[in-house]
Amino acid sequence: QYAGWTIPEGGKDEKSPVKNTADAAKKGKSLFASNCAKCHGPLGKGDGPDSKNAADLTDEYRTELNPEGVLFYKVWN
């Protein structure tokens, strides 16, 4: 785990309470643009203007490192 992203015990096994809907995706896209793109870039490649070492979120290896519970925790917190 990276500094600042310590997931609590059992956190990786959590499930997001947010339903997978078009409305949720639209809201998520807006939240990503305002809170994440400055580091991760508009396409999630880790090339945003404020990036120092932001992860490339399109890297398939990230799926293994970040199951649903980890993603939910990072986004929620």
C-alpha cells in the first residue's frame, strides 16, 4: 500500500453501496474530473499537471492491487 492509502483491516473485502447505474457513472466521472484528474490525468494515465508519481489507473495490474473494497475506500475517503 502506498503512503496515505492505508486500508483498514478487512477493507479490501468491502463492497461499494453505490449501485452501478448510468447516473452513478456520470456523477463518478464528474468527481474524478474535479478531484482526481489533476494528478491522474483526464484519462487516468497518471499524467495530470499536478502528478509527481500518480498511478496509471488504466494499467491492468491495478485491478489486482485494488479490488472493489480498496477502490471504494480510496474514493470515499
